[in-house]
Amino acid sequence: MLVFFLFAANGVDAQHHQKINDSTVYGEGLTRQSADMFVNGSFDEYVIWKDERGEVINAHDGGVLFVDGVYYWYGLALRAMGRDTSVNNGAATTTGVNLYSSVNLHQWKYEGVILSTSNDPAHPLFGPMRMERPKIIYNPRTKKYVMWFHYVGYPGTHKQGAGYADAGVAWADKITGPFHFVGYHRPINDSGAVKDCTLFLDTDTIAYFLYDRKMGDGSRCLHVVKLSDDFLQSTDQWAKIDIAFRREAPVLIKKNGMYYLVTSDVSGWKANAAKIFIAKNIFGPWADIGNPCVGEQSETTFHSQPTAAFDVKGLDQSIIMLERHNTENFIKCSYIWLPIQFDKNQQPFLKYETEWRLGNKK
Ligand code: GAL
């Protein structure tokens, strides 16, 4: 049985549509400033990316969605605290999910909080808590935007019990929100903790939730669950991607009818080696095709962990977003954006670029 809680919408706060100026694009710590380059910096550098107000973009482990000619970048609003500051550390949020918009993927305008935490201690979104790895897709049937995430209730510390490792679900009429929280649940047989996760909208408009399912005995494996037509619930159609055991940070890409599932190893905030699984059918069988990263620091995924991927409109170009976790100060985690490249056998690979321009990497 799926347990869903119904809650009234959380108001979007007054920061919505703040006045902006159009000066700063990139911030301090960056010498090669450019308004038309993605700047990742060297492997040990945390490049600051600022919005048009000159404030650090605070949208972690989320994704980018293209709506009506505009790119929307959303992610968890973390706090300027280190991991060990207290139990309520910087990896939890007291804000919610932030949204930014851009027409060129370089200059980002702050659009406000689209799913807000609650100030009511009785509310499941009472912060600090986590809406970890939030992902949003659009449902063309219901015309709603649907968000799923790894729900961790107050105080946002990872645990295995119900309410601390579940699939959180929310929806909105517009990408700019407000998102209405539907509830949280455990998608398969009401059991197994929900850890890292992603959403995938297939070309036939069927949607899937993929997640790291952790069982009571500590075993864990990625699973894929088909969603209901409205994308708000799990269905009983699911598969265990048994070859993808002890993998995190799932990012699913489809190219030429093939599914490519990029994943990280399991080592907390410490960077590790990525691995890709490939399948013709999303329910399997899946095959392991190894580490997609090439060159220096390929064993640490270039000192970062996968977040999401999206297509650039008008170009034959997909971008993978990764995150270089900064456990000294979570809002200064840096965003690593790389082109997804394909070799002559049509296998994807990732090559680090300290900086790169759109249009010359395929
Ligand atoms: C990572 C995971 C993150 C976060 C972190 C906490 O491995 O990918 O999403 O959960 O562990 O330790």
C-alpha cells in the first residue's frame, strides 16, 4: 500500500522574482571569466557560479528543464555550513528547492523557491530536512510539473526508517511553482529505503523513478519503477537492475534507442569512479560498460559526482551536470558541466574540460 499524505500548498516566499542586475556572471576564484564558456576550473578548484544578482547559485543535485524557450535550473538550497558543523549540517535545507532561469545557459536569473520547507514542526517538510537529488519532469497528459526526490525528514540526517529515506513527490501547474507536496512513500512493496534517485521521461511519455534501494541487511541496488499516468505514484511494474549494486547518483540518458545509466560508486561525499550501464529495454537486461571518464582523474569522476543530464536545444549536444562536493561549506560545492561525447562505436565518454564552449563538442 502506498502511503500518501496530503498537505496544502506552501506559499512561495517573497523572494520570488527579485529585482536583478545584469552584471556579474562568474565569481571570485575565477580568472578566465567569460560569458559564453562553461568554466569547471582545475580538479581541486571550486569555481563559484553566480546568478545575475551576484549571489552564488544555490541549486544542488537537481537538474535543468527546457520550457517554452527558457532553461530552468533547479536544485536543493543548501546552507552555508560544513558537514560536521552540527547534526543539522549544511547538507540539509531550511529553504527547499530553488529555481533559476536562463536563455543561454550562462546568465541565470533567480526565480525563487519552488518547493518550500515548512515552519510547522508537525509538517513533513519542517526543516532542516532534505529533498535530496530533486528531479522534475513535465506530464503532457495532466499538464503538471512533477518533482520526485529522496525525502529525509527533520533534522535531515540520513537514516533507514520510514520518513528518513523515502520517495518524496510534489507537483505544480508551472515550472516556477509553487510545488505542492503530495507525500512520501517506499515505491516497491512498501519496503526498502530510498537513497539516491532520478526521474526519467521516456520518448513514449512513460515516466520512471530510478533509485538506490537499500534493504534492512544493508544490501543495495538500483531499481527502476514505472510511474502512474499522472506521474504522482509508483506502479507495481518495476525491475531490479541487479548488475548495478552499490551504485549511486543515477543519471539516465537515451540516445539512438539505447539507455545509458551513469552512476557513481558509494563513498559518501568523497569522489569515486563512475560506471555506465547500458540497455535496450529500461527493465533490462543491463550490461556494465565500465567507466565513461577518460584521462586524468578519471578514477574520481574528475573529483565530482553525477547529478543530471539535459539536451541543448538546436544543437546535437547533451550536457552532464556533476557536483564537486565542498563539505567545508555546502553552498560552495561547485557545478561541473561537461559535454557528453560519443565515440565511433556510439559509446558515451566524458573528458574533463577546465573550460569549454557550446557547439564544438559532440
Ligand atoms: C552521496 C550521495 C549524495 C549524498 C551523500 C551523503 O554518495 O550521492 O546524494 O547522499 O552521499 O553522504
